[in-house]
Amino acid sequence: MQFHIITLFPDAFNSYFSESVISRAIKDKRIKIKFYNPRDFTRDKWQRIDRKPYSGGPGMVLQALPVAKAIQAALAKLKAPTLQPRRADGEPTRSSASGSRPKASASKVKIIWLAPSGKQFDTAYAKKSAKKFTDIILVSGRYEGIDTRVKKIFKMENISVGPYVLTGGELPAMILIDCMARQIPGVLGNFDSLEESRVSSHDVYTRPEVFEYKGKKYRVPKVLLSGHHKKIENWKKKHI
């Protein structure tokens, strides 16, 4: 599975992706992550990417054309992407040579527009995406957002990681990649480690059985030491 991230700040991902499960998944080639900076698709020497909104007000809006070109660059990395640029009326573009629609390919692409107003992201969405798509393009906004006309060029889905506003789409992109990557066999050393696919309590314990802190002893619940699988499962269900 490949993740293509449209972002002004690719370096913001370095720390998280160079550690733990995601780092190992990249090294093992279970997933690939590529970055596309809209600044690289600007024409002026200052690589300016933002302008004041027509509606007025504080803040700046990311221009449509550099973002659209960055998305197209991500699609161009695929052998023959399934998603093609769309006309303003929403219909796919046609080949000027033959007049026929572009051929579909084995690549199954999903473009996700990260925004607080989008559909709530959850594990079910991550599982479905990991099974259905080979490539995920994540469009990370900044400032007051991205010129909405980009949505008229490409078919994409609005997704939110929660009912709150963040500085940019980089953190949401990390969340989606982490959750989706976990659904890919081989990313976790043991696929049974997926908490969402088994009865897993929010309360967990490990050795020692008893420890003392400031004169008070703290013990592991007896049921977890009983070896009685049915009782343990019932305990876990109560503590989910």
C-alpha cells in the first residue's frame, strides 16, 4: 500500500515515521510513503502558495493550482491511476486523441481531503480502505484551508479525525496512515495484536503481581491470575 501526502511541511512527518511500527513497515516494504509539496509546483521565485480569501477576514488560503498539480503528480507516480482529473461538471476528462475514457488499471486510488467538516474517521473506515485501495492520497491543508475548486477537479472524500480544528492536516494524515497501516498483514509482528479485532480491555496489567508505592500496595485483579478463560473474557468485556 502506498500513501501519497500533499503537504507544505513534509519534514513534520520525519520523527513519527522513523520510529516503531511505521518505521518497520516502511523498511519491510509493507507500505510506502511519498510526499508532494505544492510549493514545488509554483511559478514565482518565492514559491508563494497562499493568498487572501475573496470573502475577506483574517488568514490566508492555499491556492488551487499548485495543490491540483501536486495531486496530479501523485497520480502520475502510479502506472495508470484509476482516478483521472475531472471537468468542472464532475465528468471524467476524455482523451483528445481517441475520444475514449482513460483505461482503468490494477491501481485502486482514494483521494482524501482532510478537513474538520468531513466524515468521522474510524477503524471501520481504515479496514475498508486497507482492503479496497492500493494507493491513498492525503491532501493536508494549512492556514484557512485550500481553495475549494480543487474538489471540482478531482473526486475525493472529506474526512475528519475529530470535531476540532488543528493547525494543519499533517497530524490527521499521520493518524490515518497509522490506523490503516495496522490493517495490512505483516505490518504488526502478530496480526492478533490488533486490539480492535479481539476482546481488549482498556485496563491492562503486567508483572509484578503486587507493587508498593508510598506505603500502599497495588495488586493485579485476582480474576486475571485465575487461568479461567471464560471469567477473564467476561472481565475484559466489562472493562472495555
